[in-house]
Amino acid sequence: MTILGNTQQWNDLLDSLVPDIVELILSAWEAMPSIAPDTREDPVSDELCRRLRAAKELASLPLQVRPQIVELDSADDNSDQGRIDIVFIPLVPDESIYFALECKRINARQADGSTRRYFSEYVKEGMMRFVTGQYSHSVEHGGMLAFVLDGDVEGAIKGILKNIEAKRTMLRLIEKEIQPSRFEPKHANMRETRHTREVAAGEVLIQHFFMPTKQNLLPAIA
């Protein structure tokens, strides 16, 4: 099925699908297997993408879900061409219209047994790619998913939000406070932030998913 129209209509279509995308992500995460406490990001995002593509709800939506997409037409020509972990693409003839989901590990166990938080990496290597327009430069929505490997989701939320506040100017944060998600306002593990950008689409609204991981179950993603 192909949906015809113009750029604004395609953006409007994506906007209308964001609540469904958020629901798909939350539902797919609940079905995720256990994850080893030292696992890296790619195996987790790949498994989540498989779960999303297999979701029954996806069949009724004009969306494709694809893993590891490179944004070649980045608004920032000097940025590295990072791979977006998961991309939700509406069925329109414009590859710049998509919802990007970037996945980052938090509180990962290191080889010496210590824990590395990765709060700063979540901001600098995740959120900033939306703010600069490297990701999602033609649309107004995007998502960040933090999977918390030690189970301390509350601590991870506090640590990441503190890091966001400390980098408010760099992030071009608009709202005075980080808000609950407008799509899931009662979900304890979701937030949203809004940022200004120097791209045609203007501001970007980032949905933040702070997700717990299942532990001590087999088989595990490693």
C-alpha cells in the first residue's frame, strides 16, 4: 500500500502514529527475554526490533519497522553517520519521514565487577543526535530507550534527568521541567523532553523509555 500526498501530510500521518508506536514499544519490551548485566546495545536493539516486527498490532498500522538504518541526509554534514537502532517508517514515498528509536544501556557491569552508569553517553551519543538534526531532521518526534541492566530504574531515571539538566544549554531544552510523556502520562518509566533545532522541521519532542531488564532467566541476551 502506498499513501500519496505531500510532505506536510506525511508528517501529519507520522504524528498521528506516534501514540501507536509508543504503545508498540512498551508492549514489545514486556515480551523481551532476560538480558545479561554486561550485554552491549546492538543485541538488545536487534531483539527488540524482532519483537516489534512480530507484533500483531503492527499488521493494522501503515508502518514498517527496520533495524540499524543509516541517516545519509543528515542536517549536520560534519557528524558521523551513526546507525539508528530502530526506525518506524510510515508507508510514504519519503525516506526522511520516520520515528527513530535509539537504545542505550545503563548501569552495565564491567569486566572488573564495577558498574558503569553511561548517563553522559545517553545524552551526548543519543539525545544530541536528535538535537543536531543528525537523526529525525525532517520530523518532530523521536525516542530514546534506556535499558537498565542492574534493575535500578528509579536511580537510572534520576541520574539521567540530572545529566540532562546539567547539559540543558547544549541540549537546547525548551521546557522548564522534564515532563511526563503526553502519550503515557501515568507511566512511571516514561518522560519527554522538547528541544529547539536549526532544521526545517523545527523543534523535536523526544520520548524517553526507562526500561527494566529481566535477570537470572535463561536463555539471556548477551
